Amino acid sequence: MSIDRKNTQPAIVETEGLYCIVIDDDLTSAKLIEGILNVVVFSFDRSSKFIEKREQLKSPIGIFLDVHLAEGECGLDELNKIAQYWPKTPVIVITGDTDDEIIGQALGGGAHDFISKPLRAGEVRARLNFSRKKIEETIDNRIFEFADIHLDLKYGRLKGPKGESYLSHTDAELLAHFISACGTLVSKTEIKRYIWGEIKISDNALDRKIFEIRKAVREVSGKAEIKSHYGKGITLQRKSHNDDQLILADKAIQLVSR
Amino acid sequence: MNHEDLLEKSIVEDLLRIEDHKKGFFAELIQIYEQQTIEGLKKIHSLVESKDYAIQAIAHKLKGSSFSMGLTRLAKLFQELESTNKSTKPENFVDLLDSAKITLDQSLNKLKTLIPQSTSRHNTLRNSIDLDIGT
């Protein structure tokens, strides 16, 4: 009997409820994780294939990413990008290597944790649960900084040199998402899915939200601005071109305790 | 033949525990593993002459899956294959591959005896149906 990855995994439309993503060219990993966690698993043999399909997926409970993938791809190459897709989803790197350097690269590259083969049931569950708990604990205490603005996600407090204002939880999450994008374009489709998930939101409603956030940023900041790119999406950027050079220096930082 | 180190008991027990809440899991897992490993061994065999780097990559994958299946002895053979390089003599590759094939057979036979009976019958039936379709 032929095991065909395309036929053994569920269709994307069926990924309702709890599900995991496994990016590994070893088919037994996906099957094992499916059995261990007792959830639907959507598997890819390369990270490039996952990235292609990512827009069609909603947030999984976890992503398991192997280091050595099909066609010579290295899971660590796209790790940082993958870890930013769904901030509440832990990315756990799977490795068959005992090399400390690879583990260091994985954690430094944005992985929440790592797991070595053999995949043991207790360890897979524990690593995933622990990572999810850690994210939940820190997400409410998150501080985001960009240019001269400072956003406290827990309280929705936005501060800058010109003053401070308070945002609704959704507006604060939206602004945090823009900050995490580090100056890159965020499409409206992505914003809707990230903030509202399956709930249908009109473009007008989203535009109103962006208007409110833009106004709040303008009131407190002299350096940051939210810019709409017609038909493409939104960016949070520095006003001055020279300041744009500093964008890479801006990072969303997490403070575990305040 | 000493079967002591063919299987890592605690890992296989873990896998069988999953079967308790997911009937048919163990047999399906073995089937996926078996197909993947046979394909991998064939690929390695075809690459021996060229000593292509892909040999190490395939051996690495098979090592990981074999460890996860609790097949310790086989995993160690794949580990040896993974450590080969351009200077490895072709006869050493052949010896390692032969040992891997024999150990794979032994390991799978052993694993298959552990498939819960109801699942085993179901699987045998399904295989025979697939074979009928395939011919």
C-alpha cells in the first residue's frame, strides 16, 4: 500500500478545532504526534510548502519543526518567520542531532522549545503544554516598543513623548501585531484572521479600527506613523526615511514580570 | 538470535499505550515506518556507487524514525551509515546495508507480533484488498 502524504493528511478545510502542524520529511513523526496528542495533524515535508499554504490555515495548538527536511531544506532557515505567524502558537524544533549548537540556533532563532528524537509521548506532551503555558503567562505582560512608542498590551496603555492613551484590547492587539511586523507590510486579510479568526469583519469596520489606532499613535508619538498602502495592506513605520534604517533595531520585547 | 536489544521496551510500551485510545494506531504506524524505511534503503543502495551526500541525509532520517519506533539496534546501524563518508569503502556500505535489511526484517517481525489482534486482522484484510486492487 502506498503512503501518500497528500492522501494521509486532512484537507485544510477540515482543520477545525485543535490541530497541530508537523514539518518533517519523516512521516512517522507526524503519525506519532497525531497519536500522542490525539489531535489532527497537518504535515509538510518542507517548510517552503508550509509557508505556501499558511494563509489558508488558522492557528494550530503547536508547530513541530524538524531541522533536516526534504530536498535539503533546513528547518532553522525559516524558523524565525514561522515563529512569528501565530504569536500564541509554540514552535518546537525536533532534532535527531545531539549537537548543542543546533539546539542553540533553534532557541536563538525563535523556537519556544526543542525535542530530540526518539519522540517520547510524555516528553512531547510536556514540552507542548509547557510552551503553551509559558506563552499564555507572558502574553498578558507583553511590552512592545517601536520608534518612540511603548505599548503595554496587558493594560492597553500606549505611551510616547507627547503623552499616553488607552486602547481597547483589540486595538492594542492590532497595534502589537503591527509592531511585531517590524515595519513590514501586513495585509488586511492577515489582520482580520489574526485578530478575529473565523468571524467575518468588513473592510469598513477594519478601516475604522485602523483609523482609531492611527489617531492614538499620532497623539503620543513624533516618530511613528501607520500608513495604508492601497490594495496591499498596512505598515507601522518611522516617519523619517533616515529613521527607517533603525527599524531593525526595534524589537517587540517580552517582560515576564513587571 | 538475541532479540534483547532489537526493541527498546519502554518506547514500544508508550506506542502501545496510544493504541488504547486510538485503535489501529500501532499497525498504521508500523506500516508507514516500514514503507518509508524500505524506500530509504533502496535509495541508499542506488547511491552507494556515487557516495552521494544524500546517503547521510537519508540515513539520518531513518535513524530518527527507528529510534522513535524503539528499534534501537536498527537505529544504531543507520547511525553508522550516517557517519560514512567519501572514503568509506563500497564493501563497507554493502555490509552495513545488508545488516540493516536483516535487522529491519527481524525488528518488523517482532513489532508485528505486538499488534493487538483485532487491529492485526483488520490490517491484514485491508492489505489484501489493496493488493487485489493493485493487480
